[in-house]
Amino acid sequence: MLSIRRNGNKAYVKGNKEDLLKLEKGLTFYMEGAEFSTLFQDGHWDGNVNFFQKRWGYFHFGLINKVRKLLQKRSIDYVIEGYEERGTKWVKFSEPFLAKERTYQRKAILEFLKQSFGIIKVPTRGGKTYIAAEIIRLLRGRENALQTLFVVDSVDLFEQAADDISLITGIPKEDIGKIQGDKFDVKPVTIAMIQTITSALYPTKKNPKTSARKRDFNKLLKSIDFMIVDEIQEFGSSKKRLAALKKVDAEWWLSLSATPFKDNNEIQEYNIESFTGGIVYEIEEKELRDNKVLADNKILLLPFEHDPSYSASYGDVFNELVVENRRRNRVLIDVLDTCEELGLKTVAIFRSVEHIKIISKQTGYGSLHGEDPTEKRNKVKERFLRNSGGVLLVSDIWKKGITLPSVDVLFNVDGGKESTLVLQRRGRVLGTSDNKKKALYIDFTDFADKFLSDHSLSRIEAYEGQLEGKYIEALDTDGDIRADLKSYLIEWFELNVPE
């Protein structure tokens, strides 16, 4: 028999040694590749990651559902103290959330408010920031002194979150606190870059200035009542980010993501659930399509058979067969030129900045990447989205968080394997607008060595998990692709093009 008592974000456990040992073993995992660690080789670490802190007798309360299943599986009786679902009869949604097509958002909000913690899994364009902002508004109306921190991990997400929160809550944008770079402006509702937080808590150089800054951030994190973490999947494998989260003991803890867990990584999943409590509500992509929140969309695959590569490393293979491959780049340019000819607003997204520079030099198409200053990125983005048609080459700075409702076509140029990143990329093009009801996502499927072939098959599997097979099509890339592609685009987008 075990007694589990919640105290903030921790769950303290008491009971007989035998049951405690079973719990400890059930919450211990061997980290793949640990044997290559210096700590392991020097005998200072056994390679295990322990989610039950035996010395202090607790686990993070976010794992409570996993612990329940573990104890039930091992036939261990238990009781939980200090936790019960909260009532939601007090909730009165604001006008924008009363529309029929927002039923999924209301359900997600109510389920979170019952639990007080958890991940809301929201497909791209499902309005995750709006959902968070409405919860902020509701809780502020009920608990006026609530200190809220909204954490993001990209500059673009930072700016968009400020706009969305202001719109939904009615808080003037200048009254929303901002923590970014050297700016430390804390208000009842504050948006913060996680990179700023971790650099303050774990400075590379220690001096009086960094020590004072560290104290300020520690004090802030301990004061948080409502913690919101966007793109939570980016936190599970980062020691510094996880350590920062451990300092927060918020009463309310909301996490947001379209893809909260990475492929086949149990430790990463447990890391995330430790603080989030796992998925409290999942919004299905199909529901958004049915409600016309998402555009009707297809995935067009461009199979590409490569000549054999004699390179040994993935990096060399990638450069040889993808970045510097003239035949593949010719197909890429043909696709972009055809979309441009038909007036389709098109974004080509790359992992390699060098690849962007090659294609931009050959075509003259504009580009954006991480080396560009924020001001330029904002201006180019606004101009591109405002104008009709056009082609823009971008790096992975746009892989998540950015809303591109007017974009018709998104071309995933440089492949990738991790399903969370692949689906985030695809999500950029799924939004609707007054003039857009359909979208197309294009992807090379490279077949060559084990690297590119495995990655392509992994992406196809991810797509099949989102769309029925009839919405995933392929177009032959042998010979001149332009005529067939042009016919395909005209038919799918129902374009009126003179003969």
C-alpha cells in the first residue's frame, strides 16, 4: 500500500519498502548511448535516468497518470491525497469563443481548468495561443493577483504571442511584460524567451552582474501562479530548460503543442510529462478541417532516385545528394517557377542555409534565414504575405509558430526524419483565409543510401498518420516535370488559366 500526497508540483510517496522499490524500478530508464558518456566510463553514472527521487521520496506530480498505470499493473494498492478535479460552472467564455465552430476550443479549455495542469494538443492553426489567452482571461477574472508567465522559444513566436494575448484578453500590448535579451520587464502577464531564462540562470561567466540577474530570474520563477509553455516538445531533451522548469511550482500549468512527443524517446516523454501531466485534451486535425478552420489539403510527393553515393557520413551524403545535387535542384526550381507562373503564393522551407543561398542565386527569389536580423524578417514576411503570389525561400526559423494563412503551397525541400518537425513544417500552410480554401504541401522523397531512404519513409509514415491515402499523391520526376505539375496544380486549385 502506497500513500501519495501532492504538494505543489511534487508527489511524496510513503509505504512499505517492497512497493517503493517496485515504483522506483518502474520509473527508472536506461539512456541509450550512456556508455559513451565520460561520467559512465569513469564509473560515476550507471546510465539510468530516475524519475523517482528515492532520497526525498517524491516524483513530479505530472507523472501521476503514468504512476497510476504502473501501480495497477503491479497490483499495488494506493491512495492519492491533496488532489481533486476542479469545478468549471463559473466559466463564462468571451464572445469569440461562443461560436459553434469553436466547440473544440471550449472543450479543451474546460478540461484543462478541471485538471489545472496538462498539455493541450492542438494541430497547427487550431488557435493554441488564443486558447491560452482565453484561459489567462478567465483565471485573471477569478484570481486577480495571478502572476502569469508565457514561455516561448523563438523570436517570431514571441511577437505573435504578444499580439494574440492582447487581442483576446483586452490587455494593451504595452501592458504585457517582456523578457527577451537584456530586457526584464515583468508584469502580471509576461512573455519570456526560454533562451533568455536559461542564459540568466546558467551564465557562462560569473560576475556581480550575472549573479544579480540570476537572483532576479530565480525570484520570478518562484512567484509564478500560472505557467504556460509553448512548443513543449522542445524542452524534453534540454538539461538547462528542464532545470529551469523545475524551479517553477505554479498552481496552474498549461503546455501547448501540435506534436508534444518525439519519436520513440521514452525518456523525453517522461521528462515532458513530469511537468505537464501529459495530454489533457487532444484536438483532431479532421475536426478542424470539417469546421473549415483548416484548408482542404493534399500532400504531393516527388520521388527522386539518386545515383549511388560513396560518402560515409550523413552530412557528406546530404551535401552531395541534396544541397549540391544539380539534377534535384533543377526539379526544385521547375516546381517553384511553375507555382510562380500560376500565381500561387509559395514558401520553400530548407534546413540548410547554404542550400537557400544556392537556389536564391540561381533564381533571384527572395530568402529569409536565421542570419537575417529580426527587423528584416518581419518586414519581408509582412510584404510577402500582403502581396499576391510570389515565392519565398526560408530556413527552419519558420518551421513552427508562424501563421501563413495566405500561402497556397509549401515545399519541404531538405527532407528530415523527426515526425514532430516534419508535421510542424506542414502545418505552416494549412490555414484558411477569405481567398484561400485549399493548400498543397510538396515533399521530395529521396531514395538512395540508407540515410535518405529511411528519412523519406519516416516522413511518409507521418503523413499517413494525418491524412487518408487518397490525399497523398506522387508525381514522376523523370524528364520535364513542368507540364504534368502545371496540370496538377490547375486541377487541385481550380485555377482559371487561359489555354
